[in-house]
Amino acid sequence: MSASSREIEKLIGQGYKQGFVTDLEADTFPPGLNEDVIRALSAKKNEPGFLLEWRLKAYRHWLSMKSPQWAFVHFPPIDYQEISYYSAPKDKRGGPKSLDEVDPQLIETYKKLGIPLAEQEKLAGVAVDAVFDSVSVATTFKGKLAEAGVIFCPISEAVQCHPDLVQQYLGSVVPYADNFFAALNSAVFSDGSFVYIPKGVRCPMELSTYFRINAANTGQFERTLIIAEEKSSVSYLEGCTAPMRDENQLHAAVVELIALDDARIKYSTVQNWYPGDENGVGGIYNFVTKRGDCRGVNSKISWTQVETGSAITWKYPSCVLTGDNSVGEFYSVAVTNHFQQADTGTKMIHIGKNTRSTIVSKGISAGRAHNTYRGLVKVLKNAENARNHTQCDSLLVGDKCGAHTFPYMEVKQPSARVEHEASTSKISEDQLFFCQQRGISAEDAVSMIVNGFCKEVFKELPMEFAVEAQALLGISLEGSVG
Amino acid sequence: MLAIESLHVRVEDKEILKGISLNVGAGEVHAIMGPNGSGKSTLAHVLAGRDGYTVTSGMATYNHANLLAMPPEERAREGVFLAFQYPVEIPGVSNIYLLKTAVNAIRKHRALEELDAMDFIGLVKSKMKLVDMDEQFLYRAVNEGFSGGEKKRNEILQMAVLEPRLAILDETDSGLDIDALRVVSDGVNALRSKDRSFILVTHYQRLLDYIKPDFVHVLAGGRIVKSGDASLALELEDRGYGWLEQHAGAAS
Ligand SMILES: Nc1ncnc2c1ncn2[C@@H]1O[C@H](COP(=O)(O)OP(=O)(O)O)[C@@H](O)[C@H]1O
Ligand SMILES: [Mg+2]
């Protein structure tokens, strides 16, 4: 092996820095799934009857479904009876009402992850909902948001305090029968974030949820629901990590976004779940359904994701462009290293007239990893003048990894214009030597080339997250050059 | 500045350089000529530290240090510059970003402060005049979609910005039309100074009409078979390499 491939391997091989475990007393269900488990879960959360009914319907439907086989990922069958469907840090004080009541160990955990929850050191201008295993442990800036009429709270709390909104919108974008993992999530979802932006309100700060899986042998099934009323706008950020463990852990989330007339939702994700070790042992299985409905005219939903973690990622944030003149965007950077597999992309469903969508996907593979872009652009009969532009680029680091692109198009309206561009490039030894000959180290050369490659996506991220994303990319590609 | 002593180099199982000795003093310009496949690029790459070459014996000393023991980026930071025969493209990375990263990596190594954006732009713009390049090239991806001549000019721009002590130009002249050749040569001549040395690798005598070398060496079959002053280049133009190659064959 040449010196530069050795260095690539070294770069890739660096450690996962969020892999610690918090030792807490937890209230955890024994492994197993049946209707009684769902009833117990619903009772634990003191849920209204409609929700329990909905969960049970989803569960019964799920029993009739099979795990999807079409994605370009490979993993042994998951035994759903071995997973625990509820784990929460044991609450000694009957549920945190304010930050002062949150277990200091939890505050410490988030601090270690770079997410300060304590009042005096909160991230300026960002409200955070921290979800730890199955429950939300803290939400910051609640008061300030309430002044603006914005509701930002754990979905379990929304079920109690705003049941009408939940009943109206839950499952309206991703019905429980949508797919295998969505059905499972609908049956057993534990917590997640709820956002409601009233008519005409620009949310005064970035909202953010930080998901942390801590307990072993538990799945995390969070559910996020964001509703932007007419002429409102919101920018929402999501970050995730998990301890390093040898067993695979399941994360099957559902995110639903609803944008009414002239509303805008920007949803950004920096996903850094534990990816497994350099031999492919352990890591999170991340099977997520994210979908936004541009229900109103002139509405806009924009997804930006930087995916560096998870052993397996299966994820297609999508936009249903229902309202006339609505706009959907998808900007994605997906990095896979070692034995990671990612099958990700988007769906843009054009229903209304003059709807527009943009897809920019950047896949980076290193080590022995496989990175797949899978995208669907569908233009229905009435979507006159629909426009789509898709750009799909792959970058290979080393020669043992793979990139695959599966663009699907279904166009039923002759005035539509759908464009697709794709490219595959490789960080070659020639490029690395060239940079070194100009005085730049191989590590810096790789990160310079990768950052250049991802530039178009990073510029869509809110500032502080762009910086975090660049740093993260550096870490996940450490050991990738030689 | 640079002393190469009896350098033997293999690529895979093939011996390419079979004992090269060469002394380059400060401020000198050496031309290395020779037929295709004689090992000129191999020599340039070994001096710059490229992977894939095995030095089986001999040594190279640069400013009293063992050049061959340094990693490639350190050689660059110590002032060794290679203008590539085939400059690579780096999509997504702008020319100006590459230059800035390089300049600051080198300055850091020399314990100088990093240049801020204003100072850096000033520096680059002044150097662009040397090679008659339009500013728009700064914001394009490194060499992407550049013509052959533009790539070579870009190499000279990088050299001008990085201000090396030893510049090795590998066939910078090949593929250039006469105007581009003049621009490139003017650029090199402007950078000549008493403490900057050049090794000009070229296949054709033509370049040496524009850049007058102090010494000319003929490389054939992995050996320097003849050295002389600038007049040797003219002799080569008349007689070709044939007579020297026979000479090399007889010697081995
Ligand atoms: N990577 C390589 N693998 C095998 N042979 C090589 C390699 N690089 C160069 N060579 C051989 O080494 C010899 C010298 O090549 P080179 O140094 O490029 O010559 P020049 O620059 O003088 O044309 C040629 O015979 C060439 O085929
Ligand atoms: Mg050559």
C-alpha cells in the first residue's frame, strides 16, 4: 500500500468522540412487543384514547408488513422481540418542570456533547429540546417562544396540552401504513418534538432537538411534528449521537412537516449516530421517514442534511408539493467510511401547478463503505410547468468503496421540465501529491477537497452548524488518506 | 543548494535512474534534456518526494539536509517547488483557496504569521501580472476546464506566489504555442535571482532560446551522458539525441 493510501486509512480510522455511556437509573420496559406493551406505553404517557387506538391500528397493520428489501443495504434480520420499546431516565421528582429540576447527570451528558442546557450557558439564539432515549428531558427558551405564540415542546406534552392539533395533523403527512418502519414508529413512538408556528409569525430563534440514545438494547422511535401556519416561518435543527456499543441499535423515526399558504420550513440535520467500529461491528441502524407537505400555495420546505454517522442509514426526506407555486429543496451530504452503508435521497412529488424542486446530493465514500443516492421525481398530471433540477455527485476516497446512483423519474405532465446531472470523482493520489507538493499535508488536502465538494450544501446550513458539519466531516474522514 | 550523488531509482522492478550526480548552486539554472522515457520526470518526482519510487542507492542533499528523508509537504515548505508536466484538476476547490492554504502552510512552517485575506489578494494579484492571467482564474476550480497552456501558466503563478528556493519545471514548455511559451519564459526570467535555483526539464531546445541556462545536461537511459554550457543545447538541436544514446548504450 502506498504512503498516501495508508494515510487515508489512518484518517478514516479515528475514534467516535461521543461514544460514552451515562450511568443512570432508568425505567426500562423488558424487551418484547405486543398490544399489551403498546397499552402500557400509552398508559405511562397518560395518552388520550384516540392516540392509543391509532397506535394499535398501526401495530396491527405493521404485523402484516415485511421489512423492505429494495434498499442497497445489507444487514441481518432484526428481531423486534429483543428490543425494549421504552427507556427513560428514572425520574425522582415526578417529571422535570424546569431546568433546575433536571438530573444534573443529564445536564452533564449534554454538556459533554457540546449542548449546554443550563440557563446561563445556553446556545445563544437557539432553543433546544433534548431527547434522551425515550423521553424529552429538557426544553430551553420555552418562555420566550411562548411570547411569540410559538409552541415548542415534547410531543408527549403536546398530546396533553394541545390534543386537537396533534389529532388533526399526526399521520397526515406520513400515514401509519406508509411503510414498515413508519408503521412501527406509529405503534411505539416514545417522544420527540412538537412545533407549532401560528399565522404570520416568524419564529424568533432557531429551534433544535438533540437526540441521544443511551440505554442498551433499546430502540429510539421519536416522532417530530412541525406545523407552520399561513405566512409563518421556522428554521429547525436536529442533532444526534449514541454511545459506542458492539450491538446494533435501531433508530426508526418519523418526521412530518406541514407548511400552509406562504409558510416556510427549513429543516436541517447533522446526524452523527455511532457508525460502528472500523471492522463494521456495532452502530446504529437509522431507518427514518421524513416528509414535508407543502400544503398551502407559495409554501416552501427545505431539507438540509449532513449524514456522517450510523452503521446503516435508510432515509429519504421528501416533499409533497401540493400547493400551487410551492417549492421543495433537498441538500444532502452523506459520508460513509469503513463498513458504513447509506441509502439516502429524496422524493419530490409535484402535484400543484408551477411547483419547483431542487435536489443537490453529495455522497462521499471512503474505506469499504457504500453510498447510494436514490431519488424520485414525480410530476402528476395537473402539475403544469413543474420544474425539477437534480444534481447528484459522488466522491470516492480510496479504491475499496462504492457509490451508486438511482434516479427515478415519473412525469405525467408534458409541460414539466426535469433535469438530472450526475458525476463521480475520486480523490486521487495525483491530487494528494499535488497538494503536498504545494506544502499542504495529506489530511488538510483531503478536507480541502471534501469541503470544496460539499460547499453548495454547507452554505444552506445555519452558520454555527455549518462549522460543526465541517468539523464533523473532518473527524469522520480521519484516517482516510495515505 | 542541491547536491545529488550517484542516485539509483527503481520503479516496481525496473531500474530507471542508474546513477545520477548533479550539483546545483544557488542562483543557477540547469537544463536537463533528453529523449522521452529517459527518466527526466522520474528524477523530478523523486526530488519532490512522490510515492512509488524506490531509491536503491545514492543521496540528495538540499541546503545541507537529507532531502530524501523529508515528507513531500516538508520539502515544499523548505522551498522545493515542482511545476508538473501534467497538472491535476481539483474540482470544487478554487485556485485562490488552494493558493491561500499553501501559502499559509508554508508560512506557518517558517514561523511567519498567516496572511490575512487583504494581504493575500494583493500578493496574488501582483503575481498574476507576471503570467498575464485574468483574475477570474482565481475563482475557478484548480485547473478544471483549463486549456493546456492555462494549466502551465497556473503552475508558474503558483511558483511565483510560493517563492521557492529550488524550482523544478517538468516540461513546462511542451504543448505551448509560441505566445504562451513567451509568457511562461518571461515569468520564469522575472523570478530568477541569486538565491533561487532552477532545474528546467525539457525535451526541446526551443525553451532555452527564451530562458538561458547556465548548464545543460543530457539524460539518456537513466544517466547523465553529457554536460555542458548553453551551447550544448544548440548542438543537440543539430544532431539530435542519437549519438549520445549510443554513447550511453556503450557505457552500460
Ligand atoms: N509508474 C511507473 N511504472 C512503471 N514504469 C514507469 C513508471 N513511471 C515511469 N516509468 C518508466 O520509467 C521510464 C522513464 O520515465 P520518465 O521519467 O517519465 O521519462 P521522461 O520524463 O524522461 O520522458 C520510462 O521507461 C517509463 O515507462
Ligand atoms: Mg517526462
